[in-house]
Amino acid sequence: MPLSIAVELPLVDIAPLGLDASQSQRVQTIEALIGALSGVGFAVLQGHGVPAEVTQNMRTAVAAVFACPREHYADFRVQKTNYRGYVPLGYFTPNSGVGDADYYEAWKLHQETDPQDPVCTQSSLYGRNRWPPIAVDVQSAVAAYWAEMDRVNRLVLQAICEGLGLNPAEVMDMLHKPLTNMTLLNYPAGMPRDTWGIHPHKDFNFLTFLAHDPVGGLEVRRRDGSWMDARCPSDALVLNVGDMLELLTGGRLVSTPHRVVNRSGLQRMSFPYFSVPRHDVVVHPLLPPVPGFAREPLQAGAASANIWTSNWPDEKNALAAQDLGDYTHSIQAPSI
């Protein structure tokens, strides 16, 4: 059974961000959201309005993907030139180039883009997805869930803009023809001892949303370097800040290292959604940086491509913001 560990992530009910709430409720909700994302960099969201059926259909679809014989996926492996499709178990290594392969398998999906769209001639990162060759309708389940995540992402980003005094139109325009992507993940039962599900890392995007699998295993690093469990209620979403939003806000919102260690002995499946700006967006602070925060601007497309290809063992990322110091070398249990 999963370990019984106290949950410390801030719980925020974002229902007041909707149209029916009073202005005072909205202000309180935004303050709570900004407080969580500027403190630990994570929040557990309730009141998000995602229908339970949509999430359950995703769980069913993901389970079907990883129930299929893997030889059916031999021609669907991800490639450096096309980061879509099947990621075999133990195929990827830490982005730093140091450490053993992660103990997960995945199916990588990106924003579905018509090849005739002009943006495809501007950046090779756009195009059609490669879908699992199985009888289950994975595409419809993903499309419905993706649309809900797009909605929640807009809602939360607009609230962040309001709370920090940013121009929401300017920020939302960055998500026109985005590089938003999703990963269908499977951590098999019986993970070897002292092995990462996913190594400690920081997300490289604006925001990440995760409907947490009941098995658990996601852990978040505290400021003191210790780790805490990030389980959340079954009807909630885990939200965290990525490096691009940290940069955009001048360090006011923090991108926090996290990892997956599946100690349960059970199979764990999840499907995180990553919001990423359009390929040509140059991400830079829209507010004066907080004291001690100094990072260079980056182009969303080029930087994303570097992060994605650095999953291969013969590649290494070139982004200083991804340096986690010494926290990648030990797997200690979270402390209560």
C-alpha cells in the first residue's frame, strides 16, 4: 500500500475565479494562488470544473495504451526530429546527462497542428500527433481532456496576471499556436529499489496540470532540500510553475524541483499537461526581477527543443536554470 504521508501542498479552491463569484472572493482566491506559487511553487486545485467523466475517460485510455503489446509500438518510437510517440521503458536519462535511466515508459503528444498551417513552415516542432495503433479511441479522450486543461490553464494564467499586475492579453497571446504538450506515463509495478520513476527536475514551461494517480509517488522538494509527498484529493488537480513562467514573472513565481519514486509496488499511470508558449515567443521578465534573480531571456521553441532532445543519453541540456545542484544523487524517503 502507498505510504501514509502528510500532504503539505497548499489547497486552493479556484471556483471563485468563475463568473458567479463576488469580487472579494475572487481577490482572496487570487491571493491564495499567488501565495502558493510564490512559496512552494505548487498548489492543489479544487473547484476547477473538469467533469469527472472526462478525467475517468483519460484514465481508461491511458490504461489501454499500456495494456497493448509493446511490439505494436516498434514503429512509433519518439525521435529527436519528431518528439511524438512511444517512449520505451528506461529509454530516457536525466537531462543533465548524469545518472541512470528513468524507470517509466510514455506516449508523447503535442498540440495537434494541421501540416498545412503556416506555423509548420516556421518551426519543425509542429505537426500531427502519432496515435497508439490500438482499437480504443484514445484520441477522443485526449481531445476532451486537453480542451478542459486549456480552459483551466487560461483561467489560472489570467488570475496570475491579475494578481501580479501583468497584461493578460499580452500573456495569453503567447499561447496562440502554442507548443503545449502532454505525456501519457506508465510506471510499472515492482520498480527496482533506489531507482527513479522520473529523476528530480524542474518543468520547462508556463504551468503544469496533473490529475494525480491514486497510487501516489510524486514528491516535491522543500526549500530545505527535504522531500514531501504531493498526493491530493481524487477530485483535484496538482498545479506547478515551470521555468518559463518563473522567468516571465521575474522570479516571483517559483519553479520547484520534483520527482517520481513509485514505492507502492503497484502500477502507476498519469497524464500531465504542460502549457508552453508559441515557438517564436521570447520569454523575458515582464516585471522587475526580484533580488538575486538573474536569468537570460530565451526563445520558447529553441529552448524547448533543447530540453526535449536532452532526454537522450548522448545529449545534455544547456540551460542553467535546470541545474538542481546536489539534489539529484540520493533517494531518501519524504519526511512528514
